Amino acid sequence: MANSANAELLELSMKVEGMQVKDLLIQLIKESTSNPPGIRRELSVGKELIELLVSRAYGGYGVPHGNNEPILLAPGFLAGDWSLSVLKGWLNKIKYDANTAGVLSNVMSTDQMLDILARKLNELNEKTNQKVTGIGHSRGGMLMKLLGDRYPDKMDHVITLGSPLSWPFGINPEFTPALLPVAIMQILSKGHGEARKEIKHLARLIAEPEVPLTSIRADKDGIVKPTSCIRSDAKNIEVHGSHCGLLVNKEVYAHLGSLLREIKAPKLIVA
């Protein structure tokens, strides 16, 4: 799947040089994969939050605890650090040093977002003298994978939540109208040069990871096609829930506790 997707991205990047902005956007929309109507699926996020708040995992019971190891979080597309507040609070509760990078809204170009995340990564690395674990939701997970590829000496693992790592255009067409204006604004403001950069980043995204990678996907994801999150070179985990709910999903939190234990062992202790 990765080789096929990489070839398609390479072909697309070769075409960009002579394409008009309108043609490029039409091409990107055509590449979006179809998914059954998903907006209703995302309405379950409230239920998922309630189930999390009353779960044993959220209370920290039976969950491996850390020893103040650094973790860097990245929000999904259009979202900011505020969307990570529940997850960040829980990670700190179970004795990790969870950090955000000061993202108001994840709408900037890939280069700009990577610069923001890299500054925080370098800060954590220098402060703790430890490798950092990156956790990102949706586009934030895609950025974390690229960050790990760029700084394999500073990161020990990347965990993505609902990120289309194997085919980045695997988005539910229902949400294309919401994504299209942002794409137009970015390409028009930066020009074709920026479009070529973004396509190169997408090619890097689906390439083999430089640090261990875990991809967690939701079976009822209404925004990202679940199969686009599966990679042969990653540990793949499926949970029951919605795309937005991945940040407050009790199954995700249980998996994170176990994953972080494996990543950070032997420093962890079980509460």
C-alpha cells in the first residue's frame, strides 16, 4: 500500500509544476477516498467522554505510571492545545511530563507546524536529557511522524490517533467543504512552491518511519477512513469509537498506559 501510494504522490508532485491552483485542488479532492456518511458517528464524542471519566483507567487505577518522562502532544487539524487538555491532564496524573507546543490552531503549513513542534521538542530534550515520545491526533499525528523522521535521535516513539498515515487523502468527502477553504487560502498565499513542499511532506509521511510507530484508529471514525491509518511498518490498534472521541476514549487511554510502559520501561512503576 505504501509503495503504491508513494508512486501516486510522486506522479502528483511531477504534475504540480505545470498545474494551476484550481487544477491541483480538483486533483486532491478526486484522490479523497469515499466513506459512509460519518457526521452522525462523531456525535458520540460526549458519550465517550462520560465513559472515560467514570473509567478505572482515567482514575489511574491499574495503569502503569511514569517517572516524569517527557511527552509532546500535537492537536488535530483546525484544533489547538485546548483539545488536548483532558489527555494532557491524565498523562500528568499518571506521572508523565506531558507538554503542548503552544498551538492556537493547527491550520498552518507543514513547515510552520514542524518548526513549532521542533522548538518544544528541543526544549524538552535539553531539559530532561531524554528522548521524547510524541502523541498526535489526526493531522497532529501526521506531523509527529514527520517530526520523528526528522529527529530520530531525540524521539523514542510516535503514537498517532486517527491519522491517515498510509494514504493521507483518506478523508470522508462530507468534510471536504470544511477543508477546501483552508487549502485554497494556504496555496494562494504561498503559491505553487508551497504546494510542492506539501506533496514532498506527504511522500515522506508514507515512507518508512525512522522511529517506532504506533497507529491507533477508531472503527466508527466519521472523518478519516480507518483503513488509511493502517501501516505494515507500524503497530496497529483499533478501538471502538469516533474520530474526535479518540482524545477521550477509555480504550485509547488503556492502550496508552500499556504502550508507554513498553516504551519507557524499565523506569515505570505500576500503581
